[in-house]
Amino acid sequence: MTKPDPTTDGRQALLAFLTTHDDDAGCGRTREVLDVYAEEILAGLDPADRWPGVAVHLRVCGPCADDLAGLLALA
Ligand SMILES: [Zn+2]
């Protein structure tokens, strides 16, 4: 069995973090537009076109993704 190289893993994780962080709209901005974001999804549109930074954030932030799921579940 080969042990995973922690150095490589750490570097890749950091790189992934830096890459996503670059475009990440953040919690504040995401919550500002989350209502409209959910409405657009429900209307069959792709809100990621309008708010790519929010789409990125929803992929990396569990609480915001949960909020969006809650809005979609209420509709
Ligand atoms: Zn968030």
C-alpha cells in the first residue's frame, strides 16, 4: 500500500483554495442575491451566468448552499 504524499496533497488543496477564493463572491454578497438566485433557478434560468462569483461560493460554502436549498424547497 502506498501512503499518499501529504506535501503534494497540501499544495493541491491550497491551490484549489486560492483558485476558488479568487472568484468567490463571499457570504455577504451571496446572501444579498440568494432570493433572486433561487427564483432564477426555479424559472429555469442559469443564475451562474449573472453571478458567477455566487455560483463559486455556493460550491464551497455549506451554510450558503443550505440556505439556497431551503429557498428552493419552500417554493
Ligand atoms: Zn457563504
